[in-house]
Amino acid sequence: MNATVSCAPAQTINIGLVENDPYAMRMIRAHIEHLDPAFHVIWASATGVAALHHCFVGKAPQVLVLDMSLTDMDGLHVCRTLRKQTAAIGIVGITALDPKDFMEDLVSAGAQALVAKNDIPTQLRPAILAAAAAEPYDPDSESPRFMDTLHAHHMLTAMDESERLSEREQTIMRLYAQGLATKRISRSLGISSATVYVHVHQVMKKTGTSSRQEALLACVSRHFL
């Protein structure tokens, strides 16, 4: 998707807005609804938690306009969490800072566009139209760095799948969590200690840790066990 998006949509586009500054929220909401008669902000939230609740439990928007700097969690985390769960919502990041500071991470988090707040008058409308069509919008690149919603969703779910522990890996780490030693684990599972170590090494790779204890803590914190 390029910067020439200009056609008016045939129907209303429902938009969710996430902005932690009350004054900025009012201004951006008014600006969005002024940009195009089809744009309708169905809710505005000051926190990432509230926004995710709206998307998963309440009325999901077609497009989420998401500030990168929130008080409870950063916009990247909100974006990544949402995109892992669904490809049905387009995500447009906005920021008062230099977009280059967020661009690469936001692409990886599954968004469709990033607009500087100073560029909202000229760039937000085409970005929302693209995101509503599940397409990326990147006016500064002939080959868009952003992905469409479906490809971004598949990328993140595939990454998530690759991080999951196998049944045997889960069993071994649970036994370590219970305080069992390697030899006892190997005897109880009918495998060699060397095989136990191989599984532990795989868990360390998946969790990005450098020791069994770190891997165990990571598994607990990520609810892998």
C-alpha cells in the first residue's frame, strides 16, 4: 500500500483509540472523525489493558489507532498481543517521538502503519484506510516494511509456536520445579541423563536463557508449565 490511498470507503470504519493523555485523546478523536465522514471512533482508552479488553471482550474495532507511549504497558506490547490473537483488526501506531525509534519493532509487532502525531492531518487518513483493508501503509518506502494483517498474524503465531515447549520438555521442567535431581528425572522417565540435558538445552534456546535455573524461571513467568 502506498501513499496514494484516497478513495472514500463505502461504509463506516469503526475505530478504537488508545491515548494516555486526556487532552491529546480529545484532540486526536476529533481529528480522526473530521478526516473522513466514514470514520467513527467507537471507544477511546487511556490504557493498554482497557484497549485489549475492548478488543477481546467488548466491541472490537476495524482499526486500532495506538499511541506508542502508554502508562501501563507500551504500545508495542499491546500491538503484539492483539496481533497474535487476530488478523481482523488493523493497527496504526502514532507517536509524538521520532517514528524511527519505533519503526522496526512495530513492524515485528504486526502493525500496518506508523504515523507521527505531527503528520496526523496528512498521513492518518490513508493509514486508517489501508489498515481497514488489512493492508500495510508506508509512504516512505517503495517496498513496504509493514505487513498486511494476515501475514503479520501468521508470523507472530508461528514465532509463538516455535517458542512453546514440547510435552516432554514441559514434563522435565515441571520435575525440576518440584526439586527433583537430573538422575531421578532420568530414571522416572526412562531416559538417560544426557537426554534430559538435551531437552533442557532446547528449553534454554526457546526461552533465550543461559542456565537451567534461568530457563525454569522463564518457563514459570511465561506460564509454559
